Amino acid sequence: MHRIVFLLLLPAGVLAQPTLDGETARVFRFAHADSPQQRQEIANAIRSVAEVQRIMVDNRAGAIAIRGTPEQLELTAWIFGELDRAPAAIPATVVDSHQIPGDFAPQARVFFLAHAENPQTMQEIVNTVRSVAEIQRVMTYDPNSALVLRGNADQVELAAWIIRNLDKAAGVQSEAKPLEYAYNDSSPRPATAVRMFRLSHSTTPQAMQELVNAVRSIADVQRVMIDNAIATVTLRGTPAQVAMATWLVQELDRAPVGAEK
């Protein structure tokens, strides 16, 4: 027979029981996520970022049950504690981090955004992080405007730069020059150049999409995304590709023909 062991050093509201295969089962009880949707969002973030597959939400008990390795459960406990917070207790633009020793994607971070006014705004930032920083383990928790992700050190630092510059109040953001970031890319064709363009004239969704289509086709830059809320295009490629893309953006982001007449 299995003997249930209550571990007194676990966070409040967490129960654990060792299993025969070296994994552990735990139960985490929600303190602030009240609705089934909120609880499922937290479970989805844990499943993706901590790579825990055995996870179930029990809405009647107000809890999630999880089984995994010690490393998975340590990361799970951190994610759960970061996301299951009262919104009023979270200062704007807070960043917390967690290290996973010996893992090929050893850094996890959670960002609490200051200007993400709706799920679409959050999703556009997520899409840019996934495409430009090539981070697939990235999820949102909309009630707290939280974004949690995991990657290697270079990916996470690039993601932090992207998020910091996209988490702006809605509206056209004026910048005299493109924002630049040098990415450490050791692939055979290093895509080390990152640019972020604040558009002045191509600010409608259709105009931005047409500009991006030109960049993809003419400059052969595939890692390029739009943020509609702040009329911004972010891209990454080789220095030669990004030089061509920069020229294209500057040539195409002009007042419409005949507007000055």
C-alpha cells in the first residue's frame, strides 16, 4: 500500500505524495484564480513552460493535481505562485525569474505588463517573441496581464528587450531611428541583427501587412511581426537582410501618394 506523506516544507496549500517511478504527485490549491477559465489558463502555462503533461484542474476542489519530476514540480510551484496572485497586489512591469539547472532551456521568466489592455495586445507580443526570439514555450495569463516564458539565456534576453519595447501605451510611438539589438546567434547563417520600427504613416492593419509582405518577399526576412496597437514592426535576420529591410521600411513608410496635395 502507498503511504501518503505530507511535506511540511511545501508552500501553503500544496500537498505531495511520492510515486513508485521517482516522480511526485502534488496538489496546488488556488487562492485567487476563481473562474474555470482562469484556472485553465494557469494549467496551460504550467503544461507548456514546465513541460508537465500529467496535470488536471478540479474546479469543485479549487485545485490542480500534477505529477512530474522534482525539477518539473519546482518550476511548477514557481509558475503557480507567480500567476495565482491578486491583480491589485502586482506592481506594473515586474519581472521575476527562475533557473532550471542543467537544462538546455534553463531560464524561466514572468513579465507583468503595464499596458496590455486586452488579450489581442498580449497575443501580438507573444507572437513577436515566438517568431523573433524563437521561443515556443511562452504563455499568457490575461487576468494579471502576465506573460511567462522559458528559453536559453540569449533567447530570454532578446525576449525581455522585445517585451520592454512593445509594452507601451496604445497609439503611434515616435522614434527617430529604428531600435537595434545584437543577438548572439551561432547557427550556420547567423541572424544577429534585430530591428524594431515605429511606423509613422503605415499605421493601419492593411498598410502594416503590406509593408511586412514586402520585407518578407524582397529582403527575404521571415522573422518579422506586427504590433497593431502601437504601429510597430519587429524583425530579425542577417545584417545584410536587415539592412535591406531597413531601407524598404524607410522607403515605404511615407505619407500616401497625393496626401500632401
